[in-house]
Amino acid sequence: MNKNVRVRFAPSPTGPLHIGGLRTALFNYLFAKKHNGTFILRIEDTDQSRFVEGAEQYIIDTLNWCNIPFNEGPYRQSERKHIYKQYAEQLIDSGNAYYAFDTTEELDFHRKDHEAKGKTFIYNWHNRLKLKNSISISEEEVKTKLNSGVDYVLRFKSPQDETLRLKDIIRGDITIDTNILDDKVLFKSDGMPTYHLANIVDDHLMEISHVIRGEEWLPSLALHQLLYNAFGWKAPEFAHLPLIMKPTGKGKLSKRDGDKLGFPVFPLEWKDPKTGEVSKGYKQEGYFPEAVLNFLAFLGWNPGTEQEIFSLEELIADFDLKRVHNAGARFDPNKTKWYNHHYMQKQNNDDLAKQFKAQQFQLSTIDLDYVSMVVGLIKERAAFVNEFWDLSHFFFVAPNSYDEKASKKAFKDGTKELMLELVSVINSIKDFKVETLQTKIKGWITSSEIGFGKVMMPLRLALVGSLKGPDVFNIMFVIGKIETIKRIERAIASI
Ligand code: GLU
């Protein structure tokens, strides 16, 4: 790369960030880091009617949670409003844009009229002269209108009969016939630019070297390239990331898919400020940010090897836009859990124990070391901290009942006597360690020719309340001698 890499993540604050948006941020971040570049956050809030309170903070909180901070910004287009007008005027002066005065009703009429005739209405050279704009009406009239304060917009004058050759790092060369292009609105009489104008002006002024964004912006690429040409500016390079598709079937991943199948589509929980509706977030569902980043990286990119686990540093080292594919990336909710399970195993037991304690009020008075020891025994079976209690409650609270089916299997004739004998074996063990317990109890079973199941099953049931849980000797060691004997005696009394 022979120029300074400067990339931007440019979300519009219209609600919570979809995980697709977070993937765009991640790919921008990875690209910037890989090339020692700058990652910029730009809030594209020119459409005030779609502005949602709290959305910008949500974006920042998300980037921080994921540990992919921006180095510049946040810039807000609403605070840069004064900049855009001169550029709009520059386009008028160079003949690349014109004033249009058509009302919404008039445009609707044309649209419907075309539809009725089986045609699509495009506001371009084809229809310009039939519409109300500075190309179809006299200069005098335009002046009068502008002075009278009526609403107007500024439209880009798309060229007629030209073939545009566009480049995309991921998709290669793209050819566009300019006759299909609409004369998009660039500026409105309320003094606000539209997305297209503000986006191009800002990318230019901020010296953006690469625009990395979602595929939904590919249809805007032609206009953007034309705008760069009209200003006489060099365009950045473009890379349009593939859509993230539903787990099954056609179409892109929506919040509805998540609601239906029970997974979040937003990184953080979001409470709609208007309706109060709460949407699930990966963070609150118990995902680790490393797992979220790892699965997002694989939505559209792959390293070309078998390796699936990538730390952020490894992603930075291996990421390459050339290895991003253009076909839609299918979202697999099970894979995200698989990643979380993996990152769970790598987490430090003390850290997990802290999270567990924070979630489970019964643990508030229990020693962190004890909780940490328990976590070490059960985390292998968990993908989320919120599964810990189900897997470990018997380490903290003695069972007050025994699973019915398991009791039938484990508590048989003769069990009571065996359990009494077991208590005396346990009582005789001075060095209450896992290995000693194992040797002594197994030795007793073998030498008395009892059969393992006959002892181990009722023992587990006595300690756990069901036939689940980690290794019995580990459980005994953790809860200790006194508690072990107490639980066995209670089970004896119930048989
Ligand atoms: N504001 C646009 C969005 O919300 C940005 C598109 C772009 O990156 O050019 O996604």
C-alpha cells in the first residue's frame, strides 16, 4: 500500500446497529490496523427525520465493547452542515446539478402514471424536460421561484448514453449504463445535504483512501463515481461487503429471523426510546466480544486455510480484502455458540467466577476461590456463563429432592447398606484429595466385588440430586468431607 490508509465507518444513527453494521466496522478496523492506517467514525445524521436518540452512543458503546476503537471522530455531519452548501453550488455552477421544484404530489402522479403504462419513472434526461426544474423552465422563472422561498431540491444531472466503468476490490470491474440512473437529490432547501453529497464531500475532505461498506450501497457507486468526476476529485478505492443472509432460505438477515429463532441480531441490548420495546443483544445474552468478532470475521471473509479460531491480532495479521467473497454470507446461529464455547474455555476461571457471582445472587457470600474452582470443573460443558448455575447449583446448595427416574435406577434393594458402608470408608479417609478418594473408594468397590454402578450411581444422586454433573470424586473434594457425608446420610434416610 503506497498511500496512507484512512478508512471510515459511517453509520446513520437510525436505531441499534445491526451485526452487519458491526461487521462493516470490524473489516474497516482490520484493514486500517493491518496497514497502519486510521480508523474514523463518522455519524451520518443528515436525515433528521430518521434520527433516533441514543443510537450514536450505542454505536460507540458497541465498538468499545468489541475492543475496536476508532482513532478519529466521531465526526457528525449535522455539525458540518455549513460545509456542504458551497459544494452543492459548485455543482450547479459547473452544470452538473440543477434545481428542481416538483412537489411530492407531482412526482407521485408521474410515478403512478408510468406504472399504469407498465413503465418505471426515472427522473433523468428522459423526463427532465417534462418536469419542473432549472433545465425545463426559464432562468427568470427559476430566479423568481428561488426568491419566493418555495421548497426546492438540487439534483445531480446524470449523463445520457454513457458507459461507466467502475472498480470494486471485491467484485472486480463493473459496467453501468448511465441511462438507468436517477438524478438523485443532493441538497434540499432546508440547507441539508442528502447522504450522497455529504458522503462524497466528507470522504474527500477526510482523505478517505478506501471505502469499505455493505453491498446495499453498491447501487450508489455509479453516482458516487460521477460525483467525484464532477468535482474533479480522485475517488477512493471501493470494497462492497457481501450481504449477511438468513440462516435458511433467501434474503438478508433481519431482526425478525432473530426473534423467530431466538438469537440476537444486535451487539448490545437496545430499548426503543419510542415504543420501549427491548431487543436482545449479544453482550447481554452472554457472548464474549472475542467470539462475536471471530464469527463476524468469517461472514464474508476466510483465511483460505482450515483455521477457524482467530484472535483480533491474528485477524489483523491475516485479513485481506482480496479474500472477501462477493456471494452472500450465510449466518449460522449455532456457529456463534460454538465460538462462544471455545472462548469460554480460554477465559480465566477467576474472571468467569466474577461474572457468575454477579449473575447469581445466591453466590454473593461465597468465596471467589470456591466459585472459581467450581467454574473450572463445569465450564467445559457451557457456552455461556448463564448456563453455569444449572450445571453447578449442587456445589452450593445440597439437593432437597432426587430426580424420580434416577432414584428408581439408583436406589435399589441393598443400596442403603452399601451407602452406610461407603460412609465409613469415607470417614476413614484422612487425606481428602481427589486421587485418594478415587483410590480408596474404587479399591473398596473392587475388593468387595460390589460393582461400580451400584455405588457410584446412588452416590452421585445423593450429592447432585440427579445423575448429572462432573466427576463424582471432584464433587466430593470440592464440597468437602463433612458435606459429602451429610448428603449421603440424607439420601440414606430417604431410601
Ligand atoms: N450512512 C451509510 C450507512 O448508514 C454509510 C454508507 C457508506 O459507508 O457509504 O450505512
